[in-house]
Amino acid sequence: MHTNEDTLGLLAQALREADAVVVMTGAGASAESGIPTFRDALEGYWSRYDPQQLATPQAFEADPALVTRWYDERRCKVLECDPNPGHEALAHLEELITGRGDRFTLVTQNVDRLHQRAGSREVVEVHGSLGEWRCTKTGQSYLDLPVPFPEYPPPSPAGGLLRPGVVWFGESLPPAAIERASSDSSACDVYLAVGTSGVVWPAAGLVLNAANNGALTVELNLDDTPMTEHFSHTLRGTAGELLPALLELLG
Ligand code: OAD
């Protein structure tokens, strides 16, 4: 049984020697910024809803005002939050690894853009982003929209409705993002998953690609997940504490 200290040491050493590193993040990476994770119970008005039932094309079709209001409230909330020390540590890790000429890929299931705001340069968003909305009629994407929307559902300039640019249950992932995530995880020496419950595929399964390539695979989470057994090592604690500790070891 390794302690966190042992695993941090091992991971730091592997990162020093790695030619290619993949970090995958989930909602736990943003928890210390004050953004509730997906599997936290919804609060207040929204407590009567199940997020998995709001995050579907069927829910949007049945009640576009309700679904767009829910996403808009999340969009507003995210803009009030700041990146935490875990996000910052990952931005520094990218700088360190790409700065010496090696490859680093940050794959995120998060739609909050906090990695980009912390300074991460190349972020592969496999579940889209709350900052981008799409017209249901033309498919055109819009950025820099009013915050919050003045009405729900927000009309698009082309006559359709605006829907959030996130991936809903039952929809395909953006092909370029998932291809990149899949090929980079299949070719990495170190794979680190941070704050993800490992229940939503295909993101959860990327660790298997890395393990097949013989990578050191580390799961950083508060608790065990259904994917824990597929990782060679675990770190138990918060991203906001463990990632800065890792960077400190790397110097
Ligand atoms: P979840 O909400 O399912 O899981 C968050 C995970 O982070 C849990 O395993 C927690 O134990 C862990 N966690 C919480 N706080 C943490 C902290 N401070 N440090 C480290 N770990 C912490 O979020 P995701 O795994 O991201 O999909 O969810 C995956 C996908 O399911 C989401 O992208 C979303 C959702 O439905 C779509 O919208 C398509």
C-alpha cells in the first residue's frame, strides 16, 4: 500500500522522465473553486431536478426555457468563480513539460473554462463548453453572449433557439477532441486522472489506453471510483492540495 507521499514521489520522477503526459480532469478539479460537482445534489429551486435528466436533448425539446435557464445559471456561477491552486499547478505542469520539448495534453470533461483562465494553453474539451452556445437552426456557434440571458429560451439571431455548446447524454462527443484524447492517451508515459467519478464513457475509459501503453496511471480523487482498479496508483485527497504538492516536488 503506497502512501500519498510515496505516490507523489513516484509520479514526480515519472514526470521528469516522460516524453508524453496526459492529464484528464473532471468536476472534482473545480470543486475547490466553489463549483458543485455533477453528482452533488442540486440546491434550492433546482433540488427537485436530476442533472442527468436536464442534460439531455429530450429535456431541451420538452422545456427549452427550463434547460437553458439551468445552464445559464451555471454559466453565471462559473464566471463568479476563480481557478484554484489545482488548476494553476496543471498550467505550470504544462509549461514545464512543453518547455523542455515533451508532449503534454490536458483533456477535460469540465465545461467551465477554468483551466484556460488559469493559463493552460492547450485544453481538449471533450464535453464542450458553457461559454459557447449554438443556434438550433443553423448550427452556428456564438461566444460573448449577454450574461445572464435576458429571456429563456434565448433566441438566436438566425431565428432558432440558442442551446449550450455542451455534450448532452445521448449525443456524440466532438470528434476531433475525442480522437485527440484517445490517441494521446494511447501514446503517453504518464496518465493522471483528477477529480472524475469514472462513470461517464468514453472519457472514463481513456486510462485503459494509457495502461495498454505501459504508462504510469494515477487516479487523484477523494474516494475510490469504479475505475480505480485500472490505475496503477492512487492519490487520495483534494486536487487543490495534491497538485501544488506535486509541482513543489518537481521544483
Ligand atoms: P462527477 O461529479 O461525477 O465526479 C466528481 C468526482 O470528483 C468525484 O469522484 C469526487 O469524489 C471527486 N472530487 C470531488 N471534489 C474533489 C476535490 N476537491 N479533489 C479531487 N477530487 C474531488 O464529475 P465528472 O466525473 O466530471 O458530462 O462527471 C463526468 C461527466 O458526467 C460530466 O462531464 C458531465 C456529467 O454528467 C456531461 O455533461 C456529458
